[in-house]
Amino acid sequence: MIESSYALYKLIVLYMLDKVNFPLSNAQISELFLEKEYTSYFHLQEVLNEMLESNLITAENTKNTTYYKMTENGNQTLHFFRKEISGEIQTEVNNYLEKHAYRLRSESSTIADYYKAGDDDYAAHCIVKENGAILVDITLHLPTERSAQEVCENWKQKSQEAYAALIQILM
């Protein structure tokens, strides 16, 4: 039997990451935990930090988002302790992932970040991934920070349109 709720929370995070074939963001993981009232946001952040420190998960950061992936260590831990996650919780996680599958995949597959590129310009780095493969990876140099922010904000909604236009123009 699991000694603490923190251990169960770690297993739930590992279970979530095992059920998808793409990284999940901090917000996506938090949404399930808060929706199901498993724990508070702050306790979940402690759990995620402990998991990073113990190499159960890895994190990739963009300006506004942290994405988590399970490590081999995490996979082995889940394999040994999966039975400690109740059938009810597994069903809740499965239902959540199924209900939100398209949105979760889309949010994790469309990435945009910007940075100061030189003295007078900024760069917006925009990516679209599908099943782990990069479909589009483009960096646009822009004159102002605001324009770079705007490109990144719009990329989430318009990346498919931009990809289709690029393919049409180039083929």
C-alpha cells in the first residue's frame, strides 16, 4: 500500500504521461488534478519538482510553458507500482485524456517562443510537431518585442493555415 498521498500523486502523473505519446504541460497536468480535486496546485508543484529531482520526469521549458516527459526511471517506477493506482483513478485519468485528447495534443504539438536576437530585433521561433516529428520549424526576425509576442500568440491558432500556405507556395 502507498505510504503517502504524494507518492500516489507521482504515480498519477507518471500514469498520465504513459498514456500519451507527447509531453504534457504543467497546465494540462494541473487541470486534471484540480478538476478531480486530487490536491492543490501548490502540492502538485512540489510533487513535480520532487519528480524532476529524482529523475522520474524531465522538463522542457519555453517562455510561458513547461512540458514534462517520463524518463526510463519513471517508466520503471510506474511498472512496479501501477497497481497502487485505484481502478477509479485510472478510469478518471483515461476519461480526462480521451475527452481532451485533441486539445492536449494540439497544445503540445504547436510551440512558439521568442527571444531577443540582437540589439535591434527579436526572433519568434515557431514549431509544429506531429507524433514527435517536426513538420515546421521557422524563426522569424521581427523589429519589436510586441511583434514577436504577437506572432507567438497567433501561431497557436494559425499554424495549420500557415503550414498549408507554405506547402501551396512551395509545391
